[in-house]
Amino acid sequence: MNTFLTSVLCAVLLSHVTTAAPAASSSAASSSIIHGGSGTSIASAASATPTVPYASNNPNGIMWNPDSDSGLEPQPIRGSLGATILGPQNVAIDIQNPDILAPPTTDSGTVGNAKWPMSLSSNRLQTGGWARQQNVAILPMATQMAGVNMRLEAGAVRELHWHQTAEWAYVLSGYTQVSSVDQDGRNYLATVGPGDLWYFPAGVPHSLQATAESTNGTEFLLVFPDGDFSEDSTFMLTDWTAHIPKEVLAKNFQVDISAFDNIPATELYIFPSGGSVKIADSTTFNVSTQIAVAEVTVAPGAMRELHWHPTQDEWGYFLEGQGRITLFASSGNARTYNYQAGDVSYIPATYGHYVENTGNTTLKFLEIFNTDRFQDISLGQWLALTPPALVQAHLQLSDEVMSHLNKTKQIVVGPAPTQAA
């Protein structure tokens, strides 16, 4: 009984398969062979067909050459796709961007804007040159880097300054004299020309001046490893001195306060210079280092000199006495704070500052850094190691004041000299 039913069921199934199979033909590739005796069927694979359309063979070359086809009226048409423009059209921009106006058919989906013409950047015009920049504010895709295009007329100076990020540069035209001083008091002076590069680490002060080797001056490209970088947030010498009490300047440089009667009230940024820049004397000063800690003692009336730390934030703790600190945060931003024993201070890297003893007893505090090496850059030492004519062009200092600039870090400076009656 069971054997009979099994045979009947197999016969029904085989009959169904045989009925559904295509008619036999002479082509082995399209035939199905049924072996009823064994209950096994063998069928060939179906003919190959694409699961998605094949890629188009339509030509996708550039529709016109921006250099040779400047007289045409470009239209957003590629083959049978697109249509003419009926409304207003910026022909000059459309000619420059053939693959935006009439994109290849291989373009697809949404991709952020990856182009920004420097010609559209806001240009900062100064006596002696100009500067324009690109950052994430105008090219959102560029989160890792920003650029500045700068031009200086012959003799013009990009004033003494420093940045929170490193600076890489490529000279486009003309010749530029670069000068800098690092945290160990080592200075560098060189002239670079077309195709040359320079690089300044974060926090290292430097200046740029177009030499007289080219009557047209110089032009260069600056690149910074931070998409949020803004040239307007540069730490500039004249911006800082304009926000330091003159009593503090006099004390720091050990001269009479009248020496600073003619310092600029605002930043210079770019300015013409009538004199030539001479090579300054150089010296090396090895900072005494402790494991991320410096203990500073300041007598009454004295101060920790004007300085900044190039790469590390400073966490401070006041052990005794009282004092004040003015933080210079660039872009005309400055704030003064008062401290007593037990207070904590915090100073971000690259912020210019001083610590003045405002009491009648000794001021003692700790400077603590998240690093194994103590580093700072002295304003006085920087100016002393910079070509004197360049410093005088910024601050209008007399030769006498220049002679008081010390090429060795002072760390702590005493009260300012009193003016003779």
C-alpha cells in the first residue's frame, strides 16, 4: 500500500515537471531531460541577463574649453539632456565651470561643494598690501585646513605675530624675508623666492617683509592645519602692546614710561617700511626645565615678564602674595584678573600675558603644564633678536629704548626706572 502510494505520488510530480518543462529541441542548452525511472531531473541554466542596466557608452568629455571658448554662450545641455537658460546668466562663471553647468552623466547623488575661488573671498586692503582667506566658513567641506593669499609691496611688512596653529607657506612671486625666534632664543633669518617654502610651528613668533629684489614686491600662499583658522585672530605685536598698561611695558623693558608715547593704539597688520631690515645679533638661551612645573617668585614691584607659551595651556596656583594678569587673546580681546594666595589661574596656549606683583610682600606661584618640558617665548627677547629697524617700524621706539632690549630671557623683571626730576 505504501509502496503503491509512493509510486503514484512520484508519477504525479514527474508528470507535473514534464508538463512544465519547455519542449525539447535540438539545442542541448535549452532542453530538459527527465529520467523517469530514477526520479531525477537535470535542466540547463537559463540564458544570462543583466540584473542592472549596463553603464552608458555616451561620451562624457568636457563640453567646452574655458581657455579657448571664451566667446561662447554656454548652456546646460549634454546630448539629449538639459535645456537652454531663459533667465539671467553669469556667462563668465558658467564658462569656467563646464562640468557644473553640464555635468557628466556619471555624476550622481549629493556631494558637498569642493571649490572656492579666492577671487570671491573678502579682501583686507592695507597700505602696502592685501590679504584674503578661505576657511570652513565659506568652504564647509574643508574642515582640516584653511588658506590665506597675501601680497606685500616692495619693502612692506607683515607685522611681527604668531598663531595658535602652525603656518606653511609657498612663495608665488617675488622675494620675502622671513625672521623668527623660538622658545630657546634661537633666531632665524632668510630670504625665500618663487617656489620656496617656509614653516613656523604653532606659537613661534615671526615676521615677513617683501625685499627690494623685485619692484613688484611679493605674493605667497599660507596654509594652516585647521579649517576654522582665521587670519583675523592672529596674535600681533602692536595689538598686544596696545592692550598692556604702559606702566607694565616700562617695567618689562626697564625704561621710562615716556618711551612708549608713540606706540600704535591699534594693530598694524600690514604696513610700508621706509628702511631696510638688517640682520640682528643672535644668541641661544636654554630654559631651565622642570617636569612641567615652574616655581616663580616675584618681589614687590616686580613682575613675570611679558611672554606666552607656544603649545601648552598653563594651569597656575598662587602660593602667597597678590598679583594681576592681563590675558591677550588676539583680535583686540584682553582681560585683566586679580589673584590672591589659594587662587587658580588658567591661561590657554599662545595667549600673551604677564604676572605683576601688586602687593607689598613676595608673590609666589606655580606654572604647571601638561608636558615634560617647560617652554615660553619672551616678548623682550623676541624684539631684541629681531632686526631693530623692523621693531622700530612697529613701535616707534628710540635707539635708546632699543639698546635696553635684552637678548636673554629675564623671566622676572624689577620695577620700572623712575624718571629723573
